[in-house]
Amino acid sequence: MFARYALPPNRHGYCGPDDPGALFDTAVAGPDAEIEALAKAFDGAWPYLELIATANRIADPLDTRVVEAYWVGNALLWRVDMQTMGNSLEERFKSRAGMNWGVMSESIPAGASPHHSYHVFGVYPWVGLLKSGPTEHPMKVLDGCRIRWGMVVSVDGDTAVVRSRPLTYSGRRLGYGNPVEEIVTWASGGTALIEEPKPGEVVALHWDWLCDRLTPTQLSNLRWWTQRHLDLANDLPRPGPASILD
């Protein structure tokens, strides 16, 4: 499950091991120990997994419940209290932020949780860049990097057409636009980490990759946690970490 969601940004060179094929090949082969070693190379995701696991007294950060909590969202996130979340963020980012740490720390009491959407909207610099300059590239990255949901329209070989709602920006606030269709990849050379998707199924997307099917509960959780951190990014008085992280 971790590989299904982490593979797309690794293939784009944003995070994870230097060899973008290693995670896919290892996930196909299935050695758990090697998956764990590769997962630890994701310096964005791995500390959140450890945080969620520790707060819930789960020994393995790659326990399916923990992985689901980070990428999709579930009840485990509620057991990570504000102080624990704040301490973790301070340990990871305060030294890099320097005098600007106060700007970033405002998001902690506003509702920051160890969900991937918080890292996208609250830690990555793109929201701040969006509010301070040209919007095309920041919007592309924000929309691709968040875990989004959509419905399969058709499948053709290793790709599928999926209908989903893209992010929009009004000049002041982020929101959702009308549904559009996009072509995404679900397999590589006929090899996949999931069964072939079917038209009408609701799926999770990360960049240009179809990660997994979503149950009704998972869809509800993903939408809720994403909206929580979208609202957080929109409502903070200052545009967050653009001045903090390069």
C-alpha cells in the first residue's frame, strides 16, 4: 500500500530513493524488509508514519492502518495530539526555517494533522508561492501532489481515463473546479500493484498514477481530511512556508 501511493512522486524525482524503479520492482517482488528500507528514504512521509504509529502504539510504521491514515485518512490521526504534532514539526523544520519558523508554526494550533494533505498545503512551499507570484506551476504541483479522488471512465492497456475535480485558485482561496477527464497510469509494461480498474470504480490518484480503489469510507475520509487542510491553508493570515523552504 505504501508503494502504491509513494511511487508517483518518486518517479517524478520529488522524494524517495534515487532509483525510481526500485520501489516498483521491490513492491512487485514483495520482500517486506526491502520495502521498509526504501520507505525510510521518503524523508517527507516516513516521519509522519512513525508519528502515527507511536501515537497509536503500533509497532510497525508500515502497518496498513498507519499507511492508510497518512495517505487517505482514518481515526488513527485523532490520536496524534497537537503538542506531539507540533514537537515533530519543530524538530524537522525549525532549524531550516530560522526566524520564519513562527509563520509555519501558526498552522499547528489551526488544525495540522499528520495527513499527506497537510504536508502538501501546509509544509510544501507551493501555497505561499501561489499567493506571491505566477500560479501555473504551483497549481500543477499542488494538484498533482495531493491525493485526489475520481471515477474511472475507461481502461486501455496500462492507462485509464478518470474523471475528477481539479484544484482551482480564485486569487485568494483554493477550491475545486468542475470535473475533467485525465489519462493516468495504473500498470507498467503489463505489471501492476493493483487489479485492473473497472469503469465506475472510485479510485485514488497521485500525480499521473492510479494508486488504489477507494471504499466509500475511504473516500469520505480522504475528502474530509483534504478539506480540513485546504481550509487551513486558505484561512491562515499569512501564506505559509514559501519564505521558509526552497
